[in-house]
Amino acid sequence: MTAKILPVHVGIIMDGNGRWAQKRGLPRSAGHAAGAAVFKTIVRYCNQIGIRYLTIYAFSTENWKRPQNEVLTLIKLFKQYLSDALTNFLDENIQVRFLGDETAFDPRLRELIDETVRVSKDKTGMVLNIALNYGGRAEIVQAAKALVRDVQNGTLPPDEIGEEDFARRLYTAGQPDPDLIIRPSGEQRISNFLLWQSAYTEYIFMDILWPDFKPNDLDRALDLYAARNRRFGGI
């Protein structure tokens, strides 16, 4: 890995699983299974090279619109990953958190989510955020509702509300904003991902489908990031 400047917080929009499978004459579920294996590899690699925060976009609020069989396949993969994590993956010293509305999931998946968070909460390595049933607009709305409640109950004067007050009510409260977001698959859009947090994030779009994504592709993105001049509105 040749990057001289590592981002503290990296986001990845996992994209292209279905197209990867279709190109090979396979069902879309095969693409999601292949993508899940790549997910594990990239998470471990990020922890090894010193990334402090990694946020993975796994399932958006819009993904419920997909065919039911595909949604059920994704839910099954999430359960399998979390079951594996509770026996093996957590030895990687990774603290796992979840971003999104968990109430839409079945009780078993919610139990696995809660148990993974509980078991990993004292880990001292990388923080892994898994965005499940996540949407940036929905996150902003829930943060706004939380602000309204605090104003109504008298704990927050409305004239004193600032950006930090809003950020503390987001799913990523207490974490730095992403320095870099990577989107494989050739698509060039942000897809409702970390809308508030990515105000000054560097984006890198890569023409490679997620199941083909390798650690050397991540290295390439990190090198591109290191070569950029981040000015945050300055000169």
C-alpha cells in the first residue's frame, strides 16, 4: 500500500453485485454472496492498514423496493455475517456499530445486531459502521425530530442550535466525518449516503464491480486520495 496519507474515516458504497452475477449468467443472489465475501476481506484489510473508521453501505431504505426474493437473500446474508462475527470476526479487534432504522427487521436480525454491538463495544481497533436500512435523508429527519423534542422539553434553547447540536443527533454522533467515500461499479452518484457528513468528503468512483474489488483497488483509491489537496473552502 503506497498511500502516504491515510484517511481517518472511509466510506464505501458496495455496488454492482447484481450486474456481476448477470454478466456470468448467475442469479443475483450469487452476486450478493460474492460481495459479502469481499466485504469481509476489505474490512480486515482496512483494520490492518490503520483506517480508524470504516462505514459500509450495505442496505438502503430504498432497497426494500427490490424483488422480495432478493431482499430475503440479503437479510439471510446479514444474519450469516453477524452469526459468523460473533464466533470468529470479532477476534479482529473491530468495534461494530450499525447506522439506520433497525425496527423494520425481524426479531432475530435485531437480536444479532444488538449482540454484535454489545460484544464488540470494548474493542480498541477500527470502528466498523454497517449501514442497514439506512438513508441519508431519513437520518437527517430523525435528527431534526430529536432536536424538536429537546426544544419542546426545554433542554435546548432554539436560538442556540448549531451544527454540532445537529451532528450529535445523527447515527454517527461522536465520529469524524468521512474523509473519503469510494463507490465501485462505474456509477457516479451518492445514493442518499451520509448526506450531512459528506459535505467536504473526497469521492472516488471506480469502474469495477464490488465482487471484483480487491485490497489493491483500495490501495489505488487511497493513493488517489493522498494526492489530492483538501482545502475545506480555503485556498
